[in-house]
Amino acid sequence: MQTVLKDILNVMTSAAIILGVIFSYFQIRKISKSIETGQQSNTINVLNCFTKEYDEIMVRALECTTSKKVITWYFRYWNLTTNEFLFFSKGLLDSYIFEFWAFKLCLYYKEKPSGIPYKKVNTYYKSQLRYIENHNGNYPKSDRFFRELMKISDEEKGKTKIRNRVHKLVKKYGKMKCC
């Protein structure tokens, strides 16, 4: 009788453990789904924030009729790109989005912003060098990333080669512990 009772208790204990594991599995799936939904929502919010800031900066380009206004405009522009890098490097901005932006910037480095009416405006390249040297020393990894991006712009010809090197660069700097 005692062995039968022990066997029943063992079966019930095993069943309780199995039910507990199954219940935990479903709870973990719910929590994971909730976390994933939160991350997607945050990504959308971050992307919207950066897009709005970029659009605002581009609209303000039309107001750049003096050297001082151009300097301020570029400061806002490079501050935005630095923030984008910081969010990307912490995993708060999807790498494929940041990579697309970095690729486009690499293509435009030798150009001047087309929306600025002031004639003596620097290229993106010269302006970002100035920004890094004068304003941005607090983020050395960001500085290194953008210097490497500039180097790609200097060395490579052709969108495919540029895209491949930018991809490797973005991969190198993704999800860093500290900026």
C-alpha cells in the first residue's frame, strides 16, 4: 500500500513539474512577445524622432544666408548624426537603418548641401571634420566611426564597393558597451 501511495505521489509530483514547466514556457513566450512589441514600438518612435529632426534641419537650410547660420545648421546636422550613431551603437536603432543613412552620407561627403542659399558653404566632409575637431570630443567612438566613413568616401569609387565597406564598418561598431 505504501509503495502504491509513493508511486502515486511520484506520478503527481512529476505531473505537477511538467505542468509547471509548460505553464512557465507559455508565460515566457508571452513576456518575450511583450518585450518584442515594446522594442518594435521604441524603434518606430526613435525613427520618427530622427526623421522629424532631419526634416526640420533640411527645412532650416533655406534660412542659411550668413556664415553664422550655416555653422549653426551644420552643428545641428552633425549633432543629429552623432545621436543616431549613439542610438545605433547601443542597439536602439536598427543596424540596417543606420547603415543606409551612413551609406548615403558617404556618397554625399564631397557635396555641399543643396538647400543652403549661402554660397561659401563647406562640403559635408569639411564640415564634419570641423565638427569632430571642435565640438565632439565627448564621443571618441563616434569620432572614429565617422573618420572611418570619411576614409571610405575618399578611397572608394562605385556604390557597390562603398556599400560593402560601409556594411563592414557598421557591423564593426554595432551594439558597443560604451561610447
